[in-house]
Amino acid sequence: MTVLDDLRVRDLGIEAGRASSESDSSIGNPTSATIEGKRVKNGNFVWAGKAAEYSIRVLVFLSLAVSGVAAAESKARDELKAFPEAPAGQQRHVIFLPKRTDEDARRVGVIVGRTELVDCNRHTFSSRLEKRTVDGWGYDYYVVTGVGVVASTRMACPDNTKKKTLVRSSDEPLLRYNSRLPLVVFAPVDVEIRYRVWKAGPERPTD
């Protein structure tokens, strides 16, 4: 990355940190210099040139990173055309994942939930996330099936207060992280889809 940044800086015709010697007759110091418009005198060194060079490298790096992410998401959005529309009674949920260098070490946890009026007990319900394939394309998508009734523990609550909250399915499948394609999930209209990204830690030897 450092080599690429240096090439980019040169291609732009920017010479960061260049110093030009000049004499200062008013002080009698023939060795003073101007660095990025700031005068250096009496041996005092100013890091303006280095700071400017570092700033340019950071800007080039950020520009390349943003361009890469935008290109990856644009490709994923184009591929969405291959996926079917939601049938009646279903809703299509689409997740666009940002491009990462360590995608093999990441997984996407899909959370299936329903908003319910509940008390202090723990509530959950059963569901399945079935993988299917787009005909003629080979792209995978997922369908929420087998949504069961909400079950709960039977603890005695201090009061009868109830509140609306997201009740999660007992299953949270971990799917492959792939920024090149959209992650498409079909679910009943009364079911909410959320997700979170899991990242593996470093490998460790056994004892």
C-alpha cells in the first residue's frame, strides 16, 4: 500500500515536503529555507513538509478505500436483479455487506423476530431458515419457514406490566460473509429480520 500511495502522489504531480533554500539578508542567515511556505531559521527544523506528505498519503488511501467499497456495493446491487420478488404474504429483506479483506473469518448471524406484547418472562418461538437457489444463476437465498407460536417461561412477574418488544427465534444461523452478492431473505410480513456480523479470533494451539 505504501508503494501504491507513493506512485499516486507522483502521478498527481505533488511533491510534498519540498524545501527551497533562500538567503535572508535582513538577518544575515544564508542557510535559512522555506518549507511549505514556512521559514526555517537558525537550525530549527519544521515538520511541515512531512506532515503534508503524510496527509496526502492518508487522503489517497481513503479515496481508494471508498472507491473499492462503492464498487463492491454497486456490483452487489446489480446482482439483486437476478433474485425473485416477494410472493404474496412475504417480504423480501436484502442485506448489502461492506467489502472486507478477511471475509472468510466472518459470518452473518440472521435473527428472525416478531414484535409481541410480553411480560417479564423469557419468550421465544421456533423457525427455520431454508436455503434455496435462483434458477439459472446458482445464487443462494433464504426463506423463513415453520414459524411457530410464541412460548415463554412461567415465572411470577412482580406486576402485570406488559410491553412491546422483539421476540427472537430460538435459532440464529450463521451464514457465509460475501460482499459480492446481496444476502436475500424472504419472510412472512409479520416477521422482522435483523443481522449481526461475527468475526473469528486468532487460531490457538491446544494444550
